[in-house]
Amino acid sequence: MPTRHFPLVFMINFSALSKRYGPLEAVRELTFQVEPGEVYALLGPNGAGKTTALRCLATLLKPSSGSAYVCGVDVSVDPLGARRRIAFLSSSMGLYQRLSAKELVTYFGRLHGLKGVVLSRRVDEMVELFAIGDFSGRLCGKLSTGQRQRVSLARALVHDPPVLILDEPTLGLDVLSGRTIHDFIVQERGRGKTILLSTHQMEEVDLLADRVGIMRRGELVAEGSPTELVQRLGAPNLARAFLALMSDWALVPGTGQA
Amino acid sequence: MTSAWWVVFRKELRETLRDRRTLFVMIAVPVLLYPVLLIGAEQLFLFGARNLEGETSPVAVVGDPPTTLLDLVDASETLVLTAVPGDLVEAIRSDVVTAVAVVGVANDPDGTREVTLLFDAASDRSQRGRAQLSSVVGAWRDTVLVRRLRDRGLPATFALPVALADSSIARPADMGGYTLGRILPLLLVMMTVLGAFYPAIDLAAGEKERGTLETLLTAPVPAGAIVAGKFATVALIGVIAAGLNLGSMLLTFQTGALQVTQAIGLDVSMPLAAVALIFLTLVPLAVLFGAVFLGLAVRSGSFKEAQNALTPVYILALFPAMLPIFPGIDFSPLLAATPVAGVAFFFRDLMSGDASWGLGGLVLASTTVYAGLALVFAARAFGSERVLFGGDETADVPSERWTSRWFKRAASDRVPSREAALAFVAAIAVLFFFGGIRLQIAYGETGLLAAEWLLLFVPALLFVGVGRYDPRGTLSLRAPRTGHLLAGLLLIAGALPMIWLIGWLQSFVLPIPYELLEGLEELVTAQSWGRFFWLILILAVTPAFCEEIVFRGVLLGGTRTLDPWRIIALNGLVFGAFHLSFETVIRFLPTALLGALIAWAVWRTGSIWVGMLMHFLNNATIVVLTSLPAMREFLSDPEAPPPLWLVPVGALVLGLGMVLLDRSATFEVEQTAHAVRGP
Ligand SMILES: Nc1ncnc2c1ncn2[C@@H]1O[C@H](COP(=O)(O)OP(=O)(O)OP(=O)(O)O)[C@@H](O)[C@H]1O
Ligand SMILES: [Mg+2]
């Protein structure tokens, strides 16, 4: 393994985090760190435990053992403090059907303690940033998937946190809307934000990620920059590397059983 | 900093008030319900007062009738004097007249004149004509008697040493308005609780289902604040619903905007202080159910699941609220401390103007305590990630697995075709008609028992066995859920009064044959416990098994491919027709309706056990009622209408049963899926 220079403070730090649902161990001894300004992609097949790991980080689930830190804050010890430092975009994109786009963003601004002029200015910024203006008065239940995704992002970022957690941010979007999200991620990275995202899409990883963590059955099976991974596994591209990793794993006797 | 719960509350309230369903339950229903109810009560009252004897009968008077008699017949509003040219008997048979008075010749002015009334005892029309003619002849006899007495200088009372008269103390008010007044507390409780129903589901389970809970919980707000905000919304909606219902109710009944309130003797004039007090007790009630519903809804994964969880609670909550409907229950401290019942009784007493302040305080205090407990229940759910993100341990039920495997091995999933099922039922009907009646004549009640088991139950099992059909699918042998059985119980409890009402309404069209009035009573009257259990065995347990397995088993199983309403209508019709073999035509409609209701329940749940329970409950109730001495007297007149208070209660319970069954049953959805998949 090539030696790496670790900065003193990680923006995101998973330390031997495990999460079980009854008998099922969805995440097992997960350990990795994300540096400031880095885009880190979690890659893995369905059911690998990506969402579970992200939810633990976002304080939605309590880790069964181990811990996770956001900006040095232990999410189990100070969940509210952790929540103030993150923007969480869930893959379900849940929006309140009977609130307008603007009302929704305002609501989350209020929940984050913003008010008065600061709140309205911030909401206007978000409306502009995500080009919501055209439909800011329309009820969220009536928006298209792409529009909903933009409102979701505005909702998640209204309190301007340093860390972004995006669970499959381009799920169900067309190429154009997906591009908008990609541009947004690049832009936020440029503004110094730390981004942890999960995805199934190799192009997304190639395009955006500084580093990739590949998960399988709750465990991190490989980690590194996309080029590193491709080299290490001797594959022509990341997709092949990923497939190799998955099938290789399945061939090792005794590991297929959960 | 603005409190987080306040932020949540304002948003939830805004969103809830944009929900059409909530608005409908909260505003449209109360605005419409009470006027409609009042008009309905009035109609029922007017209908009940209609005079059955008011119909006219054509009659003839022949022989040597004096003009005084003819004048009386002419003057009678119920009789139409008709000339009969030819044969008297033929005239009655062909319905030209209903009855004929053949008046003999008066030989002696002080003697007796013979009057013979010709009529057809087999015709109800003729019987009624005879009765009406008889009373006119009786009146004429009295005038002759009075004249004879006067001629001799005696007073008219000479021949009437004793005057005996019946006088019913029932006022018209006892029928319509009074009952309605007793139902109002139930309605108010019902609507208040209903007001909290949908908002609770929407704010908890709905939020989970749409995935918004996940984003909400990433906001730096303690779970307690979220619960508090949501709960405040649900409770407030309940309180608003209560207020609107109370307002609409008072406007309808108290302002006298509709004159009928006086006509049917309904008087709900309450002082303003009493209205305020009722409202005050409804607030903790709304709080209580807001919290209970929220706590349950948040534990459910989806809207549908939450409805299934909340509906039985809602129904159970209404039972205590029904208590004030029954006369003779005094408001006691125990009742005051009973959830829901306290509020309902307090309302009843406030309406009648003799409420106790002490008990009112107790109601307020106890309901507040319950509301607090319910709030803890709700709050705990929001602290638990298991509840919020569902630790879906799909618990395997070994016994169910085992039975399904066993049946799969035993048979294919073949069910009888429509033709096969109908042919089987037709064959069995013929068999029962000839064999069963004979057994019954020869061996009496034992014969009936044997006929049911040997001619219905055994053939049904043979049919399934010989045909190598899948017993589970053919006979709907799915195990029922508690919700199904509870729904079956409610359906029958509600259907009994409705069927009674229908039978009574039908009696205007199809009169009850006189010979039936005594015969039926004899059969189902138990004088001893032994006899009682025997009657339950032959009249309730046996039909529940034997008739269900034929009609809701084979017939329903074989017709499942039809449209739902066809399946149910066909089942009811065949069930009704089958009973023609040992009952009279007047029972057809009630029996068919009962059959259709049970068929629906079994079709919807896929469980014949629900049908057996319903059939048993229906028949057993009748045996119990006719065996109680007090009831026997009450029921001895089969032409009597059901007590009016029973009708709305029955309709309500029936409706609740339907809702519960509809909510808790998922079977037909699977069936449809199966039908789409299968050829
Ligand atoms: N609430 C829960 N209760 C029980 N098991 C769960 C729960 N949530 C997830 N799981 C299980 O945990 C495992 C990991 O699920 P997770 O959603 O984290 O995977 P994922 O990598 O996000 O998959 P996908 O790519 O499909 O989104 C799966 O086997 C899943 O069935
Ligand atoms: Mg996922």
C-alpha cells in the first residue's frame, strides 16, 4: 500500500462502525476517513450497506458498535451538533406534498434555527442557486422528478453546512438533470465542501470522486482513487475492476454466507 | 429562538389544512350530517306512524240488510260497498270483493238476526276485509242494542257494566326525537375522534411512507419537539372537528330552523354554559385520541397499515360512547372514569339538564390523565429507530407454513368450475328438499340435525374429495385474523336490526301468513337449559357448519372468477332460494340479504371461518332472544317494527363492520393478482 499523508482533522471519520438489524449485520467494522474538500464515493451492489452507513453518519440510525464523527463530533454523543454540520440528501427524496417548494425550503431553514432576514435571504439564494424560481410557489406533490431533486438539494443545503452526504443523488434522473447534479457537486467541492456520496454508477465515480470505497455485504473491500483501483486490480476500467472485485469475492470459499 | 415544536406545528397545521380528506371530515360531514339525520329521523317517524289498517277493502252485503247497516258500511272509510251479481264464493276467490256479509231476516224486532261473514282464510287480503267488515257489523249491533235499551227507557250504559280500555303511555316523542337525542353524544364523540384519525395517519405513517421522515430527522431538532408539534396539530384538528360538530348540531336542533324538532319531540335546548362545558370535555378527548392515533400510526409502515391499526381502536372506542343510548344507565363515578364513556354520559346529562359537576370534573380529570399516558406512548415511538425505520423481522409462523405445505402436497390448486359448483348446489337442494323434509317429518328435530350433516356437510366434503379439488382454495379455509372475526361480529350485530327492519317494511307488501305466527314461536322457544343448548346445537352450530360449507364453501369457491358483485348477489339469491324449502316466501329477502352479507365477508377475507362465525351468531341470537321470557313477549308480534333506536345503531355498527372488514382484508387483492397471473 502506498503511504498516505493524513491531515490532522478528518471531516468524516468512520471508526470500526457496525450496524445490525436483528440477526443481519448490514455494516461490519466500517473504517474510512474523508478529508476536507474531498469527494468520496461509496460504491457497492444493492444491499451492500451504503444507505445504512450513510444513515448512521446522519444520526438517523444508532451504530451497534464503533463510531462515526463529523468534523470531530461523535454522532452518537452529540447528534444535534452533527446534524448542524451536515446536509443529508436521501435517495427517497421525500418532500412534503402539500407545501410549496419555497415553503419547504423555508421550513427546513427554520428547523435549522434561521429566521427573519437571514432566513429569507438564504431561501432566496437557494431558489436562485437551484433555479427553483419558476416553480417555487407550486406544491411539491406536483413537481417532476428533476424539479423535486433540485428542491431536495435546496432543502438539504439551506443551513450551508460543511459536509454533504448524498445517497444516490442522481437516482431516477435523466442525463441532463444528472449533469446538473454533477456540476453542482463539482462546484460545491470547489467551495471547499466535503462530500460523501453513494452510487451505482461508474461514470459518476470516474467523473467526480477523489476516492472510492467499494462495499460488499457490509464491508469495505477496497479503497483508493479510481486510477489506483484500476491499476491495482489490473482492470481496463473502473467498471471491470468493480466486477472483478465482486466475482473474485464470490469465488473465495466460505465468504458467501452472511 | 422560536421553539422547534412551534415551527413543526405551524407547518403541519398548514399542510393538514390543505388536505382535502381532512377538510371533508372536519367541515363537510358535520355541516351535512345533522340536517340529514334530522330529516331521516322525521321520515322514519312519519313512516312508522302510517296506519296499516288504512287500506280499503271491497265488500258486499247481501240478504236482507237494513239500511242502518248499509249506511254504516257506506260511511266506513275502510270499506267499499260493492255489488256482487253472481256466485258469492266465486266473487271472493276472484278478488272482486274481500268478504261478504250475508244478513239474515229479522223475524222478531227483539230477536237475533243471523249475520254470516264469508271470506277466504287462505287470503290475507280477504282476512283483513273480514276483520274490517266484522268491526262495522259490530258497531251496527251496538247501535241496535242502544236503540232497544232507549226504547225501554234504559240508559245506554245498562248493557255495559264495565268499560275496559287499553292506554299506551308511549308518546310519539319516544319514537323519533328522544332516540335521536340519545344518539347525539355518540355522534359527537365519533366525529371528534374521527377528526383526529386521518391527520394522525398522514402526519406519522404518511410521512414515513413518503420518505419525508428521514429528511425531517436530519434537522437539528429533538424528537420530542417533532412529536409535540405533530401531536398539537392532530389534537387541534380533533378539537376543531368537535367544535364544528357541536355547532352544527346545535344549529340544526336548537334554533328550530327546522320545525320538525318540535313535531318529533326533540328538545336539545342547552344553556350556553353547558355547551361550553361539553366543548371543554371534548378537548381532552381529542387530545387522548390524537396521541393514541399518532402513537399507533407512527408504528405502522404505511398509510394502509396505519388504517388497519387504527380502525379497530376507533371502533372499540365507540362502544363506551354507545352506552348512553341504552335507557336506565345512571352516570356513576366509575363511568366517569371510563375513557370515552364519561364524556358521552356527561353530555347526555348536560342535555337533559341534570348534570353533576363533580362527575363532570372527574371526566375532565380522568380524560386528561389518559391523554397524558397516550402522549407518552406516542413520544416513545419517535425516540425509537426500530419504529421509525422498521426492524422488519418477518416472523415466520411455522404452523401456517406447515398447513400450506400439507395442503399443497394433498391436492393441486384446482377449484371447481362455476358449472360444477352450481350443479352441485342444485343437486344438493333437490336432495335436501325431498330427503331432508322427509327426515324432518319422520324424526322431528333430530331429523333436521341429520339432514343438515348428512345431506349438506358430508356431500360437500365428498364433492371436494372426489373432485380432487384443493380444499383450501375451494372452501376458503384461510385462517381468519382477529380483525376479520371482529368485523364479522359487528356485521351481524348491525345486520340483525336492519334485517328486522327490512322484514317489517316487507310486511306492508307481503303480509305475514297467520299460521306462521304461532308455529315458528313454538319451535324456537327453550324452557330449560338443556333444551336451550339443544336448540343452539341444531339451529345455530349445525347450520353454521353445514350450510356455510355448501354456500360460502363450494358455491363461493366455484364462482370466484365472476365479478365480485355477481359472486355475492348469486350467493345470496341461491342461499335465499334454498331456504324456501323449509321456510315461507316472506323469509326469502331477509335470508338472501344475510347470505349476501356473509358471502361478501368470506369473499373479502378468504376465510370461511368468518362466515361460520357470522351464521352462528345470527342464528344463536335469534334462539337467545326468543328464549328470554321478556323478549318473547316483545317479539310475539312479528308484524311489529324494530325499536327505532335500534335502526341507526344497527346501521352504524353494520357500517363500522364493513369498514373494518374492508380495511383488514387483503385477500381479494391477492386473488386478483392470481387471476391476472393464472390462465
Ligand atoms: N430497516 C431495516 N431493517 C432490516 N433490515 C434492513 C433495514 N434497512 C436495510 N436493511 C438491510 O440491510 C442491508 C443493507 O441495506 P442498505 O439499504 O444499507 O443497502 P444499500 O447498499 O443502500 O443498497 P441499495 O443500493 O439497494 O440502496 C440489506 O440487506 C437490507 O435488506
Ligand atoms: Mg441504498
